[in-house]
Amino acid sequence: MVTSAHEGMHRIFQERPEILGSVFEVLGVPLSAKATVDAITTDVTETRPLERRVDTVLRIGPSDGEDFLLAIESQSGKVAGKEASWAYYVAYLQAKFRLPVLLLVVCQDGPTAKWAAGPFDCGTRGWTALRVYPLVAGPDNLPVITDARTAAKNLALAVLSALAHARNPDCDAILEAISSALQELRETDPDTAEYFFDFLEVTLGKTPAGEKWNRIMSFVSYFPGRGTVRETAYLEGKTEGRAEGEAKGILSVLEVRGIPVSDSVRDRITSCTDLDRMDTWLERSRTVERAEDLFDDDGSADKPIS
């Protein structure tokens, strides 16, 4: 099952592609400011039952050169055999789309980032048939953004910095800077501020950084009715309207994670008044692969939708 942090580390590139310019600058790979970015299918499976999916594949159209594909993977630790999958992704995408391919691996700790940098060789008897050099973004090369003005100028990069440095004591200062930037942004662009607020809450989860984020935001009433930590503080001691807030929070988390929600699932969530059950659904919404999985093991009184 995909974790919330895993979802977030690659989904931010799909939802906010403007971050790519800053990341490429950090990696030392030139990218024109006016490049176009389009998501393409992530299915790199040729025949079933083999199941291979790269997290995110973007087609980059620089204004100063040919298009290329950027395959993005999120890696939380060293995984045996992963390098073979990466070689497959690169070779398959190049063959299918007839375009150059770069592989970007986003990591949250130094040892994983060092391993992911490779190079990874395929060959024998002193002869290399294929060599893969991933680009790696992680705590060693993503900046620690602790200044509110800097965070406000490049909010997407600041959020990615918080994810990459989530295990670093500096993450507290990063989150403080992002909080200040969001408070200003909500006056001019509340939708973007709301997106990043929920994005961080979902992706940081119950980690120490996530607990810090919750403490910061419990003092800020951003968008009442979302069912997240803001709503918990805002509606503490109140019963009326709590179920509606919980429902909106569940749907918000699923939306941020890109999980499709059918009308029947939406109706079931919004019509529920059992706050304990909705708390369970809210927690599950951070990790489920399908919206219907929210209702697993809820008991005979509320059977899962088929």
C-alpha cells in the first residue's frame, strides 16, 4: 500500500509543476523558464500479469530545445532490485515515446539518496550493456528554507524542502516559515494556500514533523469546515456541524491524494453522522488505494459498497 508521504513526494510535481524549475536548478540541469509540463500515463507494463508503474511521468517541453520525459520516483529506503526497475522504466519510456528520458528520485534521508544516485550497471564480464544515472533530490541538495519571505517566493519548493527534511531538526523552522507564507497567501489566493495546507498535513502524517505542523496550525483558523487539525481546534467543544466538517476533511484528503470518489461513496461519507466512524475514515483516507477501502471492517451495520 502506498503511504501518504510516498504519494506526496511525487504528487506535488503533478499538481504544482512550477516546482520543477527550482529543483532542476538545484540539480545543476538547465531548464528554460517557459518550459511546458504535461503529465502522461504512468503505466509502463507491456504484458500482464507483470505490474510496473513509475510514480509520475512528465513530458517537458523546453523553449530552447527538444522535448524529454521526466520519470519521478519517491524512495523512502533502499530496495533490493529497484535499480532493475529503474533501468526498465528508462528503456521502456524511451522506446515507446522516442524521446530522451531522465529519472528523478526524491528521497527523505541521506543514505537512501546516496544509494539512489547510482550509477547502476547492467552487464557482465567487464562489459556494461546499460548504465543508469538517476538524478536525486533529497536532504543533501534541497535547500533548507527557514525564511518566510523566501518561502513565499517559492512556496512549492519550500513545501518540498519540508518533506525532504522531515527527519531533520531544521524542519521545525521550515514549517514555521511556510506557515507565515500561507497566512499571507490566503488573503490573495486562498485556494493555493488551502491546497498546500492540506498537502502538508496529509503527507507529513503522524511523524514528528507532522505533529509539529499540527501544533502550528492549531492556532490558525484557516478554512473552517475542512475537518483537519484546523477544524479540530475551531470546532472543539461543538457538536453541531462537526459531521459536515469531518466529511469535507475526508473528501479533501482523498482529493489531495488523487483518489477518485464515486457519487455513492461521496453520499455515504456526507450522510454519516457517527463521529467515531468518520474519525476512522479520516485516518484511513491518508493511506487507502481506493475510496471504497474506507469502509472495510466497519461492521455489519454499514457494509462496504460493492
